[in-house]
Amino acid sequence: MNAKMLVTTFLLAALFFSRSALAFQESEVEKIVWKNTAIQIVIPVGHERVIKFPEMVEVNLTKRLVNRSSIEVLGDGVVFWRANSPFEAERVAVTTASGYTYLLDIMAIEKGGPTHPVTIIDTRYPNPIADGNQAIIGAPEQGYHYVDIMRLAAQDTLKQVPRRLVGNLPGVTSVPVSGESIQLYLSGELLAFPLKQYKAPPPHSFYVTSVKLVNKMSYEVEFDPTLIIGDFIGSSPLFPGVAPAGTPSDTMVVLLVSNRSFQEAVNGQ
């Protein structure tokens, strides 16, 4: 991890101040708005990711990826991409029938990566369904604040916050995340297990992931946000630390904020 400090927000005091909202949706499809920057796609080896584009596309597969992955392109813009072996991020150009080009940074890892489908949203297409910036009824025009989504994550994870104080959050979606243990704490003292992940809609899309941290040591560990591995822009521990391993309080939960999905933030260090 870089030497940069994570902005740590102690959430407990803020959790009980709700904002108005209407309806919370859950979806296993992650929607990513094309913003003229390469889109990162992580594929676990032996698994297949489904990537949906606005229309029919041609994938310009690099020579390096020919033997390491296999793809199937359907006529409606759906691409099935399977990783046969691990490889570092490789940039791939995808061209639509209308002549638009998208850049994907494709990366394959041994295990623990996301497997849910991804839909690419492009506002140049007139179909309102494909317009990722269309207004969401009930959502704040200026977008959600980190605390809005962190409050929801805390309520869903620990059930310590009354649901009426969280409110419903239109446009916020649940993004699948692997629950397998990962190395997330630089000192190795804490073992990490991702629990739930949420994505805020545009105009300020970001992710909030709740992660369980389990103490492996025979002594108490005080949480240090600077030891979190990955490209995270904020963290909020729901407890200041954890008791020695084997005791009833040897587990804590931390909420992590990132501009990319959890797995991509971890790999993007």
C-alpha cells in the first residue's frame, strides 16, 4: 500500500441522521458508464464474465490473450469472456457496429474475483434504458454522500441501525462480492472476509464494501487504516479494534469506500 493516509470516518455517531429516499433495489448486474477511460474487468481463472454492450460489437483480442482466454460474441452485443490462465492487465479495444470504440483493461486472477455480469452504459445511444445519467426518481440530484451508503451497509451487516433511520436509497444497487478470505491488512494480523458491496448511481458513482476482519494474533490489535491494502479512498471501522484470537470479540467490521469495485480496488494497488 502507498504511504497515503486513508480518510477514516467513525460512523457510529453519523448513522442515526438519515436522509430522505424512497426505494432500494438489488441487482446482480453491475452497470458501468462509459466515460472515455478504460474499464477494468477482472475475471477469475476458470470462470466466465458476461459483458453487455449497447449494440453488436467486435472484440480485437490481442495475441497475448488468444491462448489465455476464450470469448464468444453474440449478435446483440453480449460477450462471454472466460479466463483459461492468469494474466496481468491487458488493454483490449471493442468496436461497435456504429463505429464507437471502448477500451477494456482485462485481468485474470487465480481466485476470489467477481463473476457477476457487467452492462456498459453509453449516453451516446438514444435508448433511455442505456442512458446511465438519466434521473432516478427519489434519488438526490447531486448524488449520494458516502455516509448514506455506509449507513445502509452498517445496517445490513450488523442490524444495529433501525431501518427507518437508514431510509430507502433509489438507484443504489447490491453488487456481488466473493466471501473468500483475502490478504487485505498489510501486517497480516487480521484476516479479511468481504461481506456485502453496494454501488451508488451517477453522478458520483462509488462503492462501499463491508469487510469482516478476524484477529489471528494472541494479543489485541488496534485497527490502523493505513495498513489496508488497495486503492481505497476511505474507511470506517465499526469498532476501534479487536480482542485476541479465540475470544468473543476477536472480530470487527470495517466499511471501505472505493471508486472501483472491491476486487478491482484490491488489485489496483
